[in-house]
Amino acid sequence: MFGSKRSQLFRIRNLDGQRYRRELAEWLYQGLSLLDERCRRLLLALYFDAEQPSYAQIADHLKIPIGSVGPTRARCLEQMRQSLHTAESPVSVHRLHPLL
């Protein structure tokens, strides 16, 4: 009996976690869609590329100076943060990422 309640509680928590992750993914997609192409491509390369490219690889791929990757990233994250602050969101901006 205890095992079944524990199992049920785990499933409920897991569903809540899945729902949270799904809403978070939708919110991130919304935030990315509000950015210009340059910012969107940069953030996707930095945070969502499975190969985790270096700044040098990203700079080469996007044809931008390597020294501008970090500052551009900061501006793009700020732009996304501002956009998401005005949009209804299922999660707190600060829970999403400390930079946002």
C-alpha cells in the first residue's frame, strides 16, 4: 500500500515536471521567435547545439568577429528578457536563467 502511494506521488510530481518543461520550452520558443535572426541563430548555437561549439566556431559559422560573440550574446539575452517580461509566461523569468 505505501509503495503504491509513493509511486503515485512520483508520477504526479513527474507529470508536473513534464508540464513545466513543456511550458518552459514553449515560452523559450516564443522568446526566440521575438528576436531577430542574428540573435536567434547565436543563442541557438550557444545554448541548444548538441555539439556545444566554441566561440571561435560560432563566430566562424555566423561570420562575426570572435570578440563580438560575448557582447552580442549579452545584448541578445537582454533583448529576450525584455520581450519575455512583456509576454505572459508560465514561469518566473529569474527561475528560467539567471542571465534573463
